[in-house]
Amino acid sequence: MAEKTHVYADNAATTRLSETALAAMLPYLKEDFGNPSSLHTYGQRAAWALQEARESVARSLGALPQEIYFTGGGSEADNQAIRTAALLGLRKGKKHLITSAVEHHAVLHTLAALKKEHGFEVEILPVDAFGRVTVAQVAAALRDDTALVTIMLANNEVGTLEPVTEIGAACKARGVLFHTDAVQAVGHIPLDVKTLGADMLSLSGHKFHGPKGVGVLWARRGVPLQSLIFGGGQERGRRAGTENIAGIVGLAAALADAVGEVDEVAARLTRLRDKLIAGLAQIDRSRLNGHATERLPGNVNFCFEGIEGESLLLLLDAKGVAASSGSACTSGSLDPSHVLLALGLPHEIAHGSLRLSLSRETTEEEIDHILAVVPPVVDYLRGISPVWEQIIKNAQ
């Protein structure tokens, strides 16, 4: 009997830890286990590793080491960036915050909390059918009391790339802080913070074959970062708590690997992505979500009319394909994706979404397997769906 094919196509949720990252981490899980705040040799070895990792991450981003702050992940970095700008604005009487309708919940929920806690006015900009917000929209929304604009670099569900460099320029012209959630973009597309136009940027290690539970907030020199966690003086007084040295070292190693091969991997994944899009587009009443070309190299998101996403995922899993129906943080929800609704999709279509996200480990054979499996699964689900039956009747 032939061995069952298993394809992992949920890399936007998390990636497999690379051998490079694992090898870098192991010494700091065993022999070099010291606390970097300690003065003895064990502590100093850990402190040296922390500094080396900070310098490595800075090189990977085009940043300065003193602009790198290690966090517990992308969500924490988003929270700290947004609260920093909001509290700085509050001191100057600025209580207007701008974002888009397709942001990650780490951004949207933080803004909602600030609205409730301090009375901030949160302006949520609509997006076009591809999930993009325009520079003109942001520029028109800027006011004298705007404290922050936060727009993601790449959408976690549909993969659309936003014009953050141009948005950053518009914010700079008005003296408004600009933050970008780059969790899905870092390590997957070329990026240099010196030219990006942002004041703060968030990233997470497990999105580019690093470990879970560790991220980075880059804050441009001169931004007075506010603490979320109080206690000791770690991270130059901006994040208390003993540093996760193994995780930080693993993140730095994985990021250096990803950045070092980003052009080559992006080109290969773009080709595989487009092959996958072309194949799935052959399914009747299917819809590609997000921009056809201005999207992440490894992101494919489709809706199939007449079926429900959860059933699709379960059957695909039984056929050896691990995928998603939305962002990992909301995959247990029965509500349709807020991103797909923001694109203008009706609820009944948004419920039938499928996100396939590739990584540098994805092969051509795996793409072929996905294309062999998805169409018959969609056909089967439509065959037992009264919704699909009604769609066909209405079309006749």
C-alpha cells in the first residue's frame, strides 16, 4: 500500500522550526542556561548571546541594535506599539487613531480597548475588493489630533500587500506616528526598515521557521517606547522579565536564514502560488480573495460557493492536506472572516473560504497533490449541500 501523502499548507498559521534555528537554540536550553542579568560566567554567556541575537536581527531588518526589542510574539509587539503611540498622543491631547478594516485582531482589539479605557476615537478605513487601503484614504483621514496610523504590511488571511511606504510618507509629512504589523511579511518579501517609512514594526519568529513565543518590536530611534510589563530593567527598561534566550537566539538564526534567501524563495513560491491559483480557479463558482499579483508569494485564498469552510478543512485533512479557513487566531469561530466581509463578500460565500499558505519547504509535488484533492472534495460537499442546489436552481 502506498504511503499516504501529507501536505502542510498552513504556514501562515505557523511554520516548522528550521534545523538552523533548533541548532542555535539547543545550547541555551542546556549548557548555557544562565540568566543574562547574572554577573557570573553562565549569565555573561547568556548576555553575550542576547546581544549577538539583537545585532543579527538588526542586520536582517536594516535597523540599529538599540532599535530592537524582544517580545513574547507579534501580538505583544502590536499591543506595545499601539499603546505607546496612544499614550504619547494622550499627553498632547491627541485621541484619534486610524487603522483598516482588515487588520489582525491583535491590532483591532487593542484599539477597541483604548477606545473603552481612554475614550480614543478609532477610525477604521474601508478597503477595496482586494483588501487594500489607499494612501489617499489615509491622507484624507489624518487630523491634527491623530496620534497613530497602524496599517499592516501584508494581510494574514488573503495575502494582500498594502502600500505602507507611501502611507508612512504621508504620516511623516503630518508628524503622525506610523506602525505596521509585518508579522506575515518579514522573511517572505524584501524589507528594510530604513526605507519602509514606518516608526514601529512588529514581527513574530514562528512565521519564518523560528520558535513560537518570541517576537520583535522594532521602534525607530527617538520613539519613547512605553512598557506593557513592569518589573526589572530588561530590554533597556521597556519589557520586564527574564529574557527567553533560546527563543531569541532561534528567532535571530531563522530570520537571518530567511532574509538571506528571500529573493530566491519568493520567486519559487510565486510560481507555485500562481500554479495553485490557476488550478483552483478552474472550479466552478470559485473566487480568488486578495490581489492577484500584489500579494505574498506563498498565500492562496479562495471561496467556493455552496459549501462551508469547516467541512472543507476536515475532509481535506482526511485527504492529507492541512489548511485553514481564515486566520489561526479565529479558526475556531463559526463567524465568517472579518477580512472577507470587509472585501464585500456576503456571509454565505465568506463561510466557504480556504487559505493555503506555502513555505520554502513546499514542493511542486505537494501543489499537484492539493490540486488533485481539492476539486473532488468541493464536488462532494456541493453534492450534499441544499445551498448549492438552490444556487444551481437560481442560475437556471
